[in-house]
Amino acid sequence: MAGDQDPREPARGRSVVELPQPGRRATRKAEVRARILQAARAIFFRDGFMEASLDEIAVRADLGKGTLYRHFESKAELYVAVLAANGATFEDRMREVIDPEAHALDQLRAVGDFYKRYWSERPENFGIFWAVNSQTFIGELSRSLLDEVRSIWEQPLRVLEHVLATGVERGELRPCDPWVMAHVIWRAGNGAIEALVTPKRARVLDCSPEAIWRDTLDLVILGMRTHPDDEAADPTD
């Protein structure tokens, strides 16, 4: 009938509600998630995992607590998400400093210099990253989250393992189990770095944190030499 309105059109006089597009929803979700992670990183660094409050994280992110829970079901899950973001950045930066054509000892030196520089510039990330040593924190993780944490830890270790394995194969490093040695180097480095980036711990040391780090790295380099007179990455150079 003439003058009848097409039923597919909105009724006259009514406002049209524009539904959010899928792309916009994804963008909005990513933005909210980024705000939560940024707020959580600050609170976890200041208060630690156990004392951190999800209420305060939500306030800092300017979100309702319900919105936070739609993105992360628990504080442990949120902590692992912060950990994953830090871990991915760390691994990317670590790969960038390794020259596969360089002598293996020089590659180890480059990784060591990077390690010190990266954590010295980001002490808050170091505290968050290594809090996974806490038995209390580990006890709150589900099996899937524990597997994710293990993967985050493992990736940079695999990079170091590859440097060691290639160096041994080329005769540039003394024979060793590259995977075990990667853990040895990592643990030694963490102890030295902790003194550098943790002011409270540094105050009780009767020794320069810089000297501890330098000599730890030199000890690793000297210990991995194939020949005592190998000049590559010589700490006395």
C-alpha cells in the first residue's frame, strides 16, 4: 500500500541504535586488556603478588571489578598475563643482541651485557618476573597456568641453550650439556642481577653490586673457554 513503511526500516520517530562492529569490539577489548595489564604491573611491583588487590587494580585501570573479571578470572591468571607480556618482550630483545656469526664466547658476553642492561632499566619487571620462585604463588596456579609459566621461562633458556650447543659443536666452547649449562648460567646471572636491581638487598651487601655482576659474567666466560688462551670475549680486553 502506498505510504506504508518498509518493515526493514526503523520506525519513524525512533532513534537508530548502532550496534558495535566486531572490529570495534576487538579493538575495545584489546584496549581494556592493555589498561588492566598496565595497572596490574604497577600494583604487583609495589605490593607483590600476595598483597596486591584486584579492587585497586580495577580502580587504577578506571574499570569496574566486573569488567576486570571478564578478562581475567583470578589474580593468578592476571599475574601470569603480566608475566607473559614481559617475557615476550624480553625474549625478542635477547634474540636481537645475538650475532650467530660471532664467536660463541662473544655471544655469551652479548647476552650477559643485554641481561644487565634490560633488568637495570626495568627493575619492576624483574621483581614481577622472578616472583614465580615463590611457592605460595606456584600453589595458586592451575595446571594450565603452570604450563604457561613454564613455557614463559623456557623460551629464553632455549635461546641460550642454542648458543651453547652451537658453540660446543663449533669447538668454541668446552663440552657440556647445553640445557643444564643454560640453567646454571641463568641462575648465576639472576643472583648477580638481584643485587643490582633490588635496593634493599644491595644495602646489606658489603660489596659493589656492579663488581658482583662483572665478576659473575667473567667467571662464566672463563669457565666456558675451550682453551685457556682463547682471546675471544677475554674479560681483560
